[in-house]
Amino acid sequence: MNYKTLNYYNENAKEYFETTKNIKTTEIYKEFLNMVKPSGKLLDLGCGSGRDSLYFKNAGYDVTSVDGSIELAREAEKLINQEVIVSKFEDFKSKERFDGIWACASLLHVRRENIEEVLRSLANNLNEGSVFYLSFKYGDNEYIDERGRYFNCYKEENFEKMIRNITEYKVKTIYKTGDSLWGRTNLIWLNIILEKI
């Protein structure tokens, strides 16, 4: 994650928190949790406002939350009432093993030349047969938005081509959805669930 992207989230943490804390992706939660053992250990990677971590905690899961932005992590800590680890995705290291990793609209900030290395590293944190949810803006491009944030976008075919290079995973499901944030009706998301093999 580049400096300008992190800087945006640090400088706009409170606004971003308020804008995103109440977004519900209940159907995707249910699909993901159906593949995770009850009361299992989850890693919320790029937890943002903490809303997903809170949902998982309330559903009885043991959640470890991580975000690259120290200011956003502080906001999330207030919501979920537990520590949020501050780490860029490229730098995240843990000896813990999880029953699921949730990376909702977060790894799209990892540069395309680094994404394979990050995904390989995270495979070490998953128990065999566990699942990894990721979502990206739909497209086959990289860009910097008007706020200075870097985005790496995927379509089904180029994501599947990339993931074939990483033998630790197989694709369980891949599909498109619309956006949950009011006013962004034209935005399409690519949702993926990987299985650690």
C-alpha cells in the first residue's frame, strides 16, 4: 500500500468511519461463514471501520483485526472494543493460523506486482481447507483516484490467471455484485472465495 493511499485514510479516518460503519453485506457474510467452522478464528484484513469485525464477533467468532491506517484502526477499536493491529498488508506477519481470512475491499490497494507475494504469505496463516474472501473493483486496470489512492482491479479471467500461479489456493467461487454504499450504483465488485489446499 503506497504512502498516499495510507495518508488518505489517516487524514480522513473519522469521515470514512462514519460513511462505512453501517454498510451491511449480510448475504456475503453468510456465504463466507457457512464455510468457516462455528466459533472459529478469523482474520479481518483491512478492517476499516471495524463493522465486519463487529459482525463476526457478535456471531461468536474469535476475530483478529488488522488495518494499515493507524487513525482508522483507532476508530475501529472504539467500535469493536478490542485492539486493531496496525500493519500494511505487505508487511503483515503472524504465526497464528486462522479458519478464515476476510479481506473486503482492502487488498485492492496492493500493487499488482506485489499481490502474488502477499497472497502466498497469507496462505501460511490459513489452516488447510479454510477459506479466504477477497473483493476488488471490477476491471482489468490499475489507477490512482482523485484522492490519491491506488487501486488494483480484476475481472474473472485475469484474477483466475493470476491465482493459478499460487498453488496454495483453489477458487471456490467468483462472482460480481453491485455496491452497498449509497450513490455508487455504477460500481461493480468482483467477489472471490479461495480455499487453502
